[in-house]
Amino acid sequence: MDKFFEFTGNHVLLVSALMISFFLLVFSELRRKASGLVNVEASDAVKLINNDAIVLDIRSADAFARGHIVNAKNIPNDELDAKLDQLDRYKSTPIVAVCDAGVTTTAVVNKLRGAGFESVFGLKGGMSGWGQAGLPVVTGKKTRGKSGKQKKRS
């Protein structure tokens, strides 16, 4: 015990930095627990999806067409407020919100929870994290091909 006090006396700055780091870690974890789980890892998202969760892709339509999670619903973030009524039937269903890198989903999760949705989560790392986990992505053809066919018919 004497060696501990001797070390502390000789390395005040080091021990202070350790204590501050410890308290910041504890504080951030307690704050995260108090606000509720917001972001989930890709493996936890798969478990939610397998238990009938809805995947809400908040990226642009172009990004969605380049690749998305199977059966994902695309409502771009800037259109979410106007189209929130389309999601009303899913208020009691778990929802996993997805963006490009997992940055903007926290705001969407908080917005949906504030609107009365029971369990909403953000995908940690977004589609980048999903791809890095080696999980499947559906790539859709652009709608330009369909509009080209319509022009030929006219």
C-alpha cells in the first residue's frame, strides 16, 4: 500500500489523467443507459430483422438504388416529417433506421421515439458497417430503364 501512495505522489499528473478518464467513461455510460439504447451493431440488427423489425433507410433514393438491406423502406431523411404518417402502422413494431455511416440515425431515432414509436434503433456504422460485417445488400436497377421503355411506347 505504501508503494501505491509513493507512485501516486511521484506521478500526480498520470494518476489524475487516469481518474478523469475513468469518471468520463462512467459518466458517458450512465448517460447512454439513461437515454435508452439508440444504436445497435449489425449482428443485433439482423436479430431484430429476423424478428419482424422494419428497416427504414433514410438515405437518398439514388443511394438506396445503389444498395440497401433486403425489404428496406426508403424514406429520405429530408422527407421523413412529411411521410411520417406512412409509418404509423409500425408504431409497435421494432424499426431499424439506416443511413450511410450511422451518423444521422441518432436524430431520426429520437424523432421517431418522440412521435410515439415504441422501439426504434439506429444501425451503428450505417450501410458502411453493414457491408463491413459482410451482410447481404440488394442492388436495384435504376428507374431510368423503366422510363426509357415508357418513352418508346409513346
